[in-house]
Amino acid sequence: MTTAQAKKVFIETYGCQMNVYDTELIKSILISNQFGLTNSETEADIVMLNTCSVRDNANRKIQNRVHEIKHAKKDTLIGVLGCMATNFKTDLLENKSFPIDFIAGPDSYKTLPSLINSLLTTGNQQYDVTLSEFETYSDIQPTRQDGVNAWIAIMRGCNNFCTFCVVPYTRGRERSRNPQNIVEEVKQLVKDGYKQVTLLGQNVNSYRYEQYDFTDLMKMVSDVEGIERIRYTSPHPKDYPIKLLEVMKERHNICNQIHMPLQAGNDRVLHKMNRTYGKQEFLDLVSQIKTIIPNIAISTDIIVGFPTETETEFLDTYDVMENVQFDSAFIFKYSERPNTRAAQKFPDDVSEDDKKSRVIRLNDLQNTMSLKKNQALIGTTQAVLIEALATKKSSNEVQGRTDCNRIVILPKQNQELGQTLPCLITDATRNVLKGSV
Ligand code: SAH
Ligand code: SF4
Ligand code: F3S
């Protein structure tokens, strides 16, 4: 066996922005331990899958992926990282022939170099899935590639235990990063030419470090000279700080956009989900938000078909969506997750057909509302931050976003990445705006 130092690593990332951020941390850890990185799976000696387990048959998908990689090149070493690490550790211990070479959980990335070294010297499978109450990786500068947008995890883990959700089990307890340390990272990002940061946490409202809360942190980040746009995701409706709205209103570099997961609109279902707010409380919160910041964009996440949800209860969700007029929404079918309280206590009893029909109805409603909202912007001028010098469809177009997080497509002229330009909105679909400079 050779040493790790000659090895090239390819990382494939699944799941949410937190995982994308973690991949950037992992890259830094690997680089400072003399590993090489590659964007090509076939060139790689080691493939790491940074996994997600929030929905669907994620296990099977990753198992298939593992077999596919081994099939393509027998001597590729495969590591499973991220939120499925604990699951796979059990699989590995029960089935030694399963072709995973090492496993590292979300709090174990600093041990990756030594795990791989042990693997290379002993030839034995290695794992570390210990969850930490302290690890925040605040001493590691992520290896970022974007150049315009940067994500910063301000906290890790979750203590909310929504009954459907696996995250508190995969990522462990809440812990927050030192705000000074976050501010230093933002200052460095500005020096490196970044224009926008998004602060990440499972529930950013729970951010707390000594006497500092989330609103304090937002003020400190907003005070950093040169940072043009600040976003955050996600807050939880149960404890959204109203004082933050005043800060958002007075600070031009905090974007007028909030992603506020509703999950369901019915009180009984919300209670069973352990969300600790009700329909009316959510509606009151939204109306407070809109009163303080009238032109704010609000997006959300919804789960349909939570155990025992009836058609009438589902219509409460429909009602809230119609009432709030979200700018966009991610709508999911309930997916039973092993070990969660819902999986232990409530049989997954809403039929697949009912779940499908509920998703379709909410998507139809949202599509109509999104189109209407986007069309209302035709004829207005929006400040657009240029994020890409080509679109998926064309190299003659560039793409950017408005303050409210809407995608705008512009004809390519001589725009530069990271520029903010006033654009006239000329056309709209439900997903994008078209404009001219
Ligand atoms: N911490 C974030 C959510 C992270 S998971 C928050 O609370 O806002 C992202 C979304 O996945 C959730 O908002 C929820 O809508 C969805 N989700 C989580 N668990 C799910 C499950 N078991 N089935 C279906 N959707 C789920
Ligand atoms: Fe999951 Fe709820 Fe925590 Fe979000 S707040 S990560 S939905 S347990
Ligand atoms: Fe994110 Fe999926 Fe883990 S949504 S927190 S990568 S379970």
C-alpha cells in the first residue's frame, strides 16, 4: 500500500447547502494533509460520497452508487461521509463484504487523513461517526470555488426534534461559532472578491454564543465593509426574532428575503410534528413580517401526507399557502425516516396516491402564485447581482439574482461576475425573470 499523500480524491455531494459547505471544509482538510483533489471520478484513487438522509430511499441510492464506482474501477477506495454515516456504519459492521472502505460522520472530518492512513497501512475498513458537542470547524477556511457567493455555517446540529426529521440524529446537538470568527471569515471573503454571504444553520434563530444572539450576529456581519448581500437560512417560525426585521429593514446589505419553513397548516398535524406553533401563529408572524418589510420575499418548505393527515387538514395547508402567497415553495411527500419519533410512533398511513395528489395541488397553486408575482415585476428595475456568465441553455446569456432572490436572465454584453447592475424586467415565467441592462 502507498501513502495517502500521493492519493487523488473526488468528492460527490448530496443534500443541503450545509453539506456543500462541509465538502468545502473537507477539501481544505485534505489539501493541508497533502492529498490531491480531482474533478474526475475516473482519475480518482479515493471517492468520497458526502451523503444526505433527509428523504427518500437514500440508502439504496448510495449503495447503488458504491457498487457502480467499484464496478468501474476495482481499486478505487470509497468513503461514505455526511448524514448517512451512522446508518452505513451499522451496515458495514453487519456485512463486512460491503465495499465501503471508510466512514466519517459530520463531526469527524478532521480525522479523515488518519482514517485513510490507517486504511492504507492496515487494509482494514475504518470509521469514525462520533458526534461532538463542540466541533464547529471554525479553525478551517473552506476551499470555495464560486467567487461571488459564499456560504458560512454559523452553527451546527439541531435540538428541535421535529418528529419527522432525521437531522438531530445525524448531526447531533446545536453549537454556535464565535461571532468574531465569523466576522473575520466575512472580511476575508470581501478581500477575496466575494459579494454575497449566506449564513447557514438548521435553525439560525437558535444561534447563541455567550451574550450574542442571531440578530447581534447579523448586525456584526452587516457592519463588515464591502459585503454587498447577506442572506440566511433557515429560521424556525416558533422563535423568529421580530427585532431582526427592524435590522433587516434598516440595513441595505441584508436581502429582503426569508425562507421560513411552514411544513403544515393544520394545528393537529403541526402538534404531531412537534413544530410548536399553530396555523394562526404562522399567519400572524407573516403579517408582522410584511408590515415591517412590505416588499419582502418569503419562501417555504411543506410536507404533505404526514401520518394521519386527513384531506380536510391538508386543506389548511392549502389555505395558509393561498393566504401568505409565498414567492416559492419546496413541497415534499412525507418520507418515513428510521429512528425518528414519527417512525416509531405513527404508521406512515397516508396512501401514496393521496400524497401525490396533495403535492400536485400545492405545486399547481404555487406555480400560479409564482407566475403572478414574477409578472408583476415586468416593467420594474431591479438590482441584479451577476452570478454566472452563461446559463444552462445558452452561452449568449448571463444569469443573476435580485435582492429578493429571483433569478434574472440577461442577454450577454460585457457584464462581469460579481457586478450588480440595474436591470429592466421585460418578461417573466414562474421560475425566472428576463431583463435587459
Ligand atoms: N432545518 C431546516 C430543515 C432541514 S430539512 C428547517 O427546519 O428549516 C429541509 C426540509 O426537508 C424540511 O424543511 C422539510 O420540509 C423536509 N423534510 C425533512 N424531513 C422530511 C421527511 N421525513 N419527509 C419529507 N420531508 C422532510
Ligand atoms: Fe429537522 Fe426540525 Fe431541526 Fe429543521 S428544525 S433540522 S426540520 S428537526
Ligand atoms: Fe442536509 Fe440532508 Fe443532512 S438535508 S443536514 S445533508 S440529512
